[in-house]
Amino acid sequence: MFTLPYFSRRWKWPKVLIALMVIELAGTVAALALFGIADPNLYRTKLWQIGSNNGFNSSPKQILYAYANHRPIPKTPFVWSQTLTSFNLAISVLCTFILLVKAVMFSLHIWWPLLGTITNLIITILWIISIYGQAGPDHSDPRFPSNTAWYITKSCSYAKPSGYQNYCLQAKGAFAVTVFMMVTFLFNMLLGIWSMIPTAAERAANKLDIDDMQGEAKMTGANDSDSNLEMKNVHKPSSMPFTPRTLAFNTLDRQLPLRSDQVKSKAPRFA
């Protein structure tokens, strides 16, 4: 008989989980603040232009050049797109909501390791996508290909002449917070996987519960079969109701043959 695998519903290290929630709160507030300030386009295009001025990546003006020269419009690299900025802000808001729900469900003892593992896996993947986007490649201009955003691998001193050094530092800080959040959720996921593995005592208790359930099912089936046999042995009641009048008529019917015999015996007197 196929049975689903048994997963433990208890966290093995609840204090570690609480500590991770506190760390997650700090990272979520920082991410929400940094990505909220950066939205919609505080410094993204400026850093793109600084990289182009130094030959690190493509130019944000390439779209205007394409329009002016009637050439195919190049696709904006993901690292410099509005999509990435909105994506980062959405993840920050989602993490805030999940943290609130997690805290409430944990206090009610219904934040199970299986649920936490699935949730943390999804959020970890989203943060990995964000890391790839912020440090992603820019190959839209073959003359200036870039495998990694310049503000990640290079000093912010390149932005000092234009007065945007603080924006560069803010972009670096947002990337560091992103990595921090990804690691935090990764540890949460590993803790959930470890907590899902039942101990020997939990396996034994679960086996006893299964045996008890199977025994009760067999006893219930046996009782049902006995009841069916008893119901089959019960005679069906007569379709005619039994009343005192029925008893009287049955008695008269039994006396009728005797009365007919008396009539036959007295018949010669009338002959």
C-alpha cells in the first residue's frame, strides 16, 4: 500500500528560526528602503551613462541613435531596465508581507517546516534572479561588451567627476543587501529541510499511529460484515398487518372445515 512520506511538523531549532526572522526583518527594511528610493529611475540611467563614458558598457543613447538612423531598436539590457527596478521593489514588498504572515503563523504553531521550505525556496530563487539582474551582462553594444555591471566590480571613483558617487555607493549597498537576503532565505530553507526529517522517535510514533488506524479499519470492516449477516437473517415482516381481527378470522377459517362436516352429517334429515 502506497503511503505518503512523513514530514515532521516541529522545528528542530526554533530559537535559530526566531533569530533568522529578526535578521530577515533587518534585511527586509533595508531592501525596502533602498529599492523604494531607487524607484523608478533615481540613478539607473546615470550609472549606465557613466559606464558608457568610460567604455565599460553600452550607451543609454543608443535607442535615440537607432530611432534617428532608422535602425532596429536595440533591446535594453536587463541590468539597466525599469523591469529590474520594479522587480526588486516587488520582492521587498513581498518579503515584508511574508515576514508578517510567518510571525503570526509561527506564534500559532502552524508555520510548519514543509510550508517554510517551499516559501523560502521561492523567495531564494527570486533573490537569485535579482542578483543576476543587478550584476548582469550588457552585450547590446558589440563594441563595448560587459559581463558584469561596472559599479559592482569597479570603484565608485569613476562616478565622482559627475557628482554621482553617492548613487554608485547606494547601488553597491542595494546589491549587498540583495546578497544578504538571498543568503538569509537560503539558511531558512536549509533549516526547514533539516526540520522536516523526522527523528527516530517521531518515526516510531507515526508507525504506531498508522498501525492503530489500520487496526481500527479492520475492526470496523468486520463489524460491518457481521451487521450485514444479522440483517440478512432477520425475517422480513408480512405484508399484511397483524391485528386482533386478523387473529379472529384465522380462527374461523380453521373451524370452517369442521362446520362443513356437520352440515354433511345432518344432510340426510332433509332428504
